[in-house]
Amino acid sequence: MIDSGLGFRQSEADSILHPKNHSWSLRSGTGLLVADKVARLHDGRLTFAEAKPGGTRAQIILPKSKIKRDES
């Protein structure tokens, strides 16, 4: 996910992902909360990086599948 807004610093990520810092009634910033929850439900994580020329890039990192697929 890439946002072209003001962005934020990596050090702010924990507070951004805390539900009390969002307005559920206005749905402001709730997409990142949902993305973080989905990532964690799948033993993954949500990471952030600076987007060029401005904004933030969020990426969901998921672990490699432990299920062996039948190749037949």
C-alpha cells in the first residue's frame, strides 16, 4: 500500500497502530489497523517505509507456507 500524503516516521508506527489513536466513527486510519490485524492473524507483520517522493509505503510480510503441496 502506498500513500502520497505527509507520511510518518518509523518511530511513530506503534502509536499509529494503537486503536485508541483512531477515529472509528470517521474511519480515519482504520485501514492500517485492519492490515496489521490480518498480518498478525497469519503470523506476519506490517512494516513501513518512506515512499518517494512523499508519503508512506506499508507492506505486509507473511511467513512462507508450512503446508507441503501435492505436486501430482
